[in-house]
Amino acid sequence: MSRRLHIDPIACTGHGLCADLLPEAVELDEWGYPMLRTDAIGPGLLRHARRAVNACPTLALRLSKTTDQPSSAAQVRG
């Protein structure tokens, strides 16, 4: 079972804590909004991903369990 990271672009207001706490998976665009480098969270990053999810002031970041293969990138802004 793997974990996937998701960003709700509607709820996100661009605080950037997720990129500070999880730079391996999240980077900020030119406006300061997060973009996922990868949505796949391996065992080595799970603790850091949980910390980033818990620190999100708008609850826009979440972590889910999945049994399928996670994609290597995810679209976060339309």
C-alpha cells in the first residue's frame, strides 16, 4: 500500500508551509502556490508528509492510502 499527496487548489491560499516542510514533493510556483513534484510518498518521507499535512493552515493538503500505482506528477492548478 502506498500513500498519495493531494492539494486542494481551492482551499489553498499559498502560505507555503508544505514546500518548506516537504521540499522533496512540493515546490512553489511563481505566485507562491504549491505544485506537486510527485504525489507518491514513500516510507522515508511519510513522517515529513504527515507533518506538512498537519501544518497546513487551510487544510488544503491531505495524504491518502492507495493500492494502485501513484503517478509521478499531479495537476494542482487548472
